[in-house]
Amino acid sequence: MPFTVSEITRYISNLFKADEELVDVWVSGEVGDLSRSPRGHLYFSLKDVSARLDCAAFGFGRSRDSHFPETGDEVLCHGRVGVYEAGGRYQLYVDRIIAVGVGNLYREFELLKQRLEAEHLFDADRKRPVPRRAARIGVVSSASGAVIHDITKVLRHRWPLMEVVFSPSPVQGDEAAASVIEALKLLLAVPAIDAVIIARGGGSLEDLWPFNNEQLARFLATYPVPVVSAIGHQTDFTITDLVADLRAPTPTAAAELVSADREEERDRLRAITGQLQRQLTVALDRAHQRLLALIRQLTLLEPRDQVQRFRQYVDDLEGSLGQRLEHRLELDRQRLHHLGARLEVLSPQNTLQRGYAIVRTADAGRVVISPAQVTEDQLLDIEVARGSFKARAVTTQITTREEGRSDPWKN
């Protein structure tokens, strides 16, 4: 079955996309047939003595390190090779254009990058975590630039308690890499440094070249303190950025990454305080409930509390100590009065007032409760409500209570 033109073109396009060599490629050549669309897209060709390659660069100029080409320029282009299906031709989709002189530096950069990457110097698992609330940091930067002032300004605003130890070093030129290493060594003599920031402002590839130094990269890989790299702007990338423990897009961003924000810390402390208060309230409430349960258990085990179980407990959290004591005393006075009244009703004197008498033997004064205690003709003392008199027993007769109810009280 034959292919359609679209099908065979798409098949060829997919072959280009699957080729790892063609999706990330650098191509050098001379610029020709250059044109620019109203939307800023560039269309041109790269050619050498024996071949020509169509190129398209969409939205060109957004990358700071891209060279704006002119016809006849010798350039190095980075991009991917793909198929323009509507035109039925392959072309290079360009995302970066570099003048040939700069291209040599990029070749060196790529070679060093590949070598160090093969040695796992860029691996994430060898990098140390950078503290987000550092107390003391070191900064390596130029003494004459604005970077150190920008960093300290951010830190004063975010976390004034942080201490900054500045170790100045040139950050541009042939001796800059060695100077940065010496500045880092000096910081090792300062105790309790939590992190180090290496920073400089933006610049060209040549300006940033000291931070693509192999000796500096290997030194950073063994540096005992976490390192934050803040070299150039966000679009700039150096070997130092790759080997550092953390890369920041700008020096001020590096200062933010290692410092606490006092407003955030204040909010965090408020949240922690509120959480602790809630936890304390819950713990106290549970303890209070447990205490009440223990009190109830003790009440059930204490015989005295059987009598007092209906007594109202005064809430000692709502009233003063004096009010609670007065209330308790009033309850005790009422109870004492009630018991006194009951005792008064049951007193012997009240019993005598109702016509009863107390009989005692005259010789020993023992209370007589049974005829068996009395002999005939025995002298007795009789006490009534209003006095006493003596009597003599004529007869004695022992009668049970049942018999007494059935016989003596009939008439």
C-alpha cells in the first residue's frame, strides 16, 4: 500500500526526532540569505564550501548570550534538526547563535562540562542541603561591585540577625578563579559558617569565564560548607553553578534562599503558639476530666462520701476562695443544726415530757429495763419530767412484748 506525501513526510520527521544526535546539535557555518519576519523570527542558511543548511530561529533575541547575525558572519548555532513538513525539507531550528570566537569558549565549556559530569561532580546526591535559616554566612564577591550591597540590603530587610562575613575577591580576569579559591579558604577559618554565597553580576561569556575553571570546580566539590552559586543573571550558566550545592538565579535571590523572612517567621511563631495553646488546652481539659474521674472513684470508695454524695460541689474556678469557704461553712452549719434538731427530739428530757419515767435501783442506781432486775420490796428511784420520787416494788412479773400487748393493755 503506497504512502501519501503527508504520511511519508511525517515518518521522516519522526526519524529526525528519534535521533539523539540531531535533537541537540551545534553547527558552524557562514550566514546567508538572512531575513527577519515582522514577528521577529529569523530565517537564514548556514553554508560551507560544499553544503547548505536552512535555519529558522523563532523569537530570536530572548537569550542574552545570542549573537544577532549578519550575512557573511561565521557563527556557531545550537538547536535541533527537524523536518518542515509544509515545505518538504529539513532545517535547523536554532535557539542560540554565537560568534565563532565565542564559540571556541563554548566548546571548552562543553568539554569540561562533559568531563566533570562523567566524574559525577554534578550529581544531586553528592550535594549538601543549604540551610534556609542560616545564622552566619560567608560571601565571596567583588569589593567594588554592587553585589555585596544588594545582598546585605536583602538580608537587613529579611533577617537583620544574620551575620555576614565578606571575603572579597576579583570576579573577572585571568586571576579571578585562583582569587576566589583563596577567598573561600579564608572563610574556612571563620567558625560556624552555615553557607557561602559566590556572587557576581551579569556579563558576557568572557566576563563569566573564571567560573568555568576546572580547579575552582574541583575545589568546590570538596568544600566542607554548602555553597550557593549566584553568577550572572538567570540565563547565564557556568560550571560553578553546576557543581555548587545550590544555584540561585541572581545574587539577591541567593540571599533570600539562605535567610529566613522575619514576617514569615513571625507568622510561623504565631501559628506554633496557637497550636501549642490549643494542645495545652486539650491536655488540661483531659487532665481535668481525669481528675474528676479520680475524684468520683475516691468518692465511691470513701464511706463518708456516701453521706455527702448529694452535696453540691462548688466550682473553684468561678468563685473566690473566700466564697467557696463561706459556702462550705454554711452547709456544715445547716447540717449541724439539722443533726442538733434530731438529737433534741430524741433527748431523754423530751421523752420524760411525754409522760415517760426512768426507773433506777435505789442502792446501785442502775436503770431498770426488766422486772428481772428488781426483787419484791426493793426500793426504787423514779425520775419523771419535773422531779423524782422513791417507790417500793410490790410484785414483779416478766412479760414479753407480745404478751404485754395482748393482756395488760386490753382494758
